[in-house]
Amino acid sequence: MANVGTKKKTENQLSLEEKLLQFQKEQEKALGLDQANRHQWFDPVPRQFLAKDKSATTLLFGGLTMAHDYLVEGALKGLGYTVKHMDCPDNESLRFGENSRCRQN
């Protein structure tokens, strides 16, 4: 008798899960998020970074904390890369950037 009750409960759970899955698919389709029509954007790397380019290429990075910038710079230099962390912009740099950007009228 105990097995019959658990088997019946499992069937109820499956039908509920099926209903939820059907509802999910309907909502995704209504919102344009259905997976069947989804096309992932892909931008292939136009050029490979080869070992021979290592000495002639400088890696620029920034935006981390100062401690992280120095840590990453040291680690990459230890691996033989030429690297430079970009300092945080000062007020003058930000003001110049705002005044020189293109504006549409």
C-alpha cells in the first residue's frame, strides 16, 4: 500500500513539472527568449597572439585596485610579457574626455 501512494505522488509531481516546463516555454516564446530561435553572436579572433609576438607586444590593462594592478603586472612580467598598467584618470583627464567626445545635434 505504501508503494502505491508514493507512485501516485511521483506521477503528480511529473505532471506539475511538465506543466511548469510548458509554461516556461510559452513565456520564453512570448518574450522572444525561446532557445530554438536563439542565435549566439560570435566574433572570431581576427589575429592570433603567437610566441614570436611576445617581445614586440605590450599588454595594457587597468581598472583594478592599485595592489592588484602591481600584482598582475609583476606576475605577467615574470612570465616574460611586456606589460603596463594604466593609472586611474585624474580630474583633468576626465574633463578632457568629456569635452572632446562626439556629440550628435
